[in-house]
Amino acid sequence: MTSAPPPAAELSTDQARRIALRAQGFLGAPDRRAGVPGVLRHLGAVQLDTISVLARSHELIPYARLGAVGRRTVEDAYWSAGRSFEYWSHAACILPVEEWPHFAFRRRAYRSRPHWHHDLPDGAYETVIKQLRAEGPLTATELGGAKNGGEWWDWSASKVAVERALMYGEVVCTKRRSWKRVYDLAERALPDTVLHDDLDDAECLRRLVALAGQSLGVGTRADIADYHRLRGEQFDAVVADSGLVPVTVQGWAKPAWADPAALASEPRGRHRTTLLSPFDSLVWERARTERIFGFTHRLEAYVPKPKRIHGYFAMPLLAGGKLQGRVDPAREGSTLVARQVSLEGRKAVAPMAEALVEAASWVGCTDVRLERVDAPELRGPLAQEIARALA
């Protein structure tokens, strides 16, 4: 682990929380002129996931920061005019196109793994590249079929080949169509200004560590490295040259680093009230969420149903700059169903009602139905607040 120089500042836990909220776009007036592309540039990465309850996670990210942005507007903003590309960052993520050069280190690492999970018949890779050059952009189905008919990972040769080409950087995902990746040659889909792997690994890592520090505001070694899924030793090798400065945070057991711009002024302004995707970068790392908000949250979609505590896709409630509860939502026709609600006390009732009604309106629902409320004494007040907000 790196040996950090003396800290530049000591932050209270409250200061660290507000710095993190501002860095993630939740404190202060939202930049509506920059819109969804601005949110993407500000965060540096927006995670993708197959789960769709209210909406898919990459739609929920700008909604949480900007409010009721049209869902078609969100999709167009990500994929139009070569603004972004999909690649492996924190997980599968949408990334600003200008960051393509800084993932060269990862593309080189993938190229050094000749088999990458699946064997590939001779000539299959070259066939896919040739087909994309002649006919692209294409989905895996259009390239000859995504699967052989077996289990989840029983990919066809063409699917293995195009995914390998994606990892290597010869192919990019230009958009999603019915959740299927649409592939094209990088040389055709990306601007010439970014289409290169000229940067060495150290420069790539410096940039990604700096970006993660800016997007988090303040974080530990593990927080910052995890943002783009770097290894701890990769962080150690470049943090001294990243521009981040060491700080201490009261109550944090481990050293931290901050973006100097985050320390230059006191975080002030409006706190957004909203529901968060569990894949939102504000809360995607469980240990950090507990440290900053004193709030334990776990995605339970992959937990067996009898063992779930808060529900399949429980969404934390952000209100007043704090996490004040969570709801497991569903949709039935024009009704948003709050299958399970938990609240951090009576003060969370009105914000939860506000967030539920706003989310319902955004996805085209006209009613909200409560099912289970963990604190039975709060069910009546919450139902009354929802009725008032719907009226």
C-alpha cells in the first residue's frame, strides 16, 4: 500500500458527506443545459444492468440528478453523435467518448489473454470483422446468432468473436437495441481524435485515478480504485502524480484522498429528493455507503427470495442530503406498486411520498399503491402524504 504524505486537510464526516454529494451531482442546482451528456461527463461512468423495474439503471442515473428527463432523451443523449462508448469500467458502463484513450491499458491487458474464457474456431474472429466492415453496425444475432442453444454462456462463435473484438478495442458497442449490443468497427464509429492507444499504462491509470477522485470528491484507496475497478497497487503507483491530495476524515479508519477542487469551497445548495438505483455510483460500493451515510444497503436481486430483507430491487431514498429509507418498487399497468417500504423515522414520510409520486409520473403511472411498510405506524401517514401529492 502507498505511503501517503501528510494530509492536506482534516474533514468532518458531515463535510465528507456533502463533498461526496456535490461531486456526484446531488448538491446544488442541476446543470440542465448540459443535460444527460453533462451527467455522464461529470460522473465519468454510468453502470449498465439488465434489471428493469421502474426503468433500467442507466436511465435512473440522470433522472436522479436532473428530474423527469424523457426516457428517449436519455437514450439519445448517451448514444447519439458518438458521445459515448460501452466498455468495462466499474462493470459494464457507458463512458464518455473522450475517455477512450485512457482505457488503452485495459485493452492491452485483454489482448494478452489469447483465449479469454472461450475457445474460438480458426477464422471466426476475422469473419466477424469482415462482416462488420461490409454490413455494420450489427447485433450478435445479425452476425449469425448470439447463442448455440445451451446455457447462458453457451455463446456462438460469432458472439465470442465480436465480444473478444470489443475487449480488444477493434469493435465498439455503439448503442443498445432492445437491450442487445449493436457493434461496429472502432475505426468507423469513433472520432479520429480519440482512436488511438498511444498512452502508456501509467498515464491511463493517472487519468482514471484523477477522474475517480473528482467523481467521488473524497475517498479511500479502495473507494477510488474501485470506481474504474483498478487494483490497489495500480492506484498506489500513480496517486502521487494524479493531482489528488491526502486528507483525513473523522471516523474513517483508513487514509483518504480528495480532489483539490472539492476542498476549495464549502458544498452548499439544494439537496435533491429522489430514489436511487442500487447501481448509482453514489451508493454502488457498500462499505463506502455505510461510511458516508451510516446506511447499510445491499442489492438483493441475486439473493434467494426467502432471504431478502428489503426486496428484489430496493431503491434508497435520498432526501436532505441523507439516505432516509428505501422502497422495492414494481409496476402494474398505470400503478406504481411500493411492494416494501422502510423508513428511517417519521421525518422520512413526506420525502418518500414525494419521491414515489415523482417516479410514478416519470414512468407514466397515475397511481401509487402501498403494500408492506416495515413500520406499521408509518403506513397511514405515508398513504396520506401520497394521496396529497397525487391530488
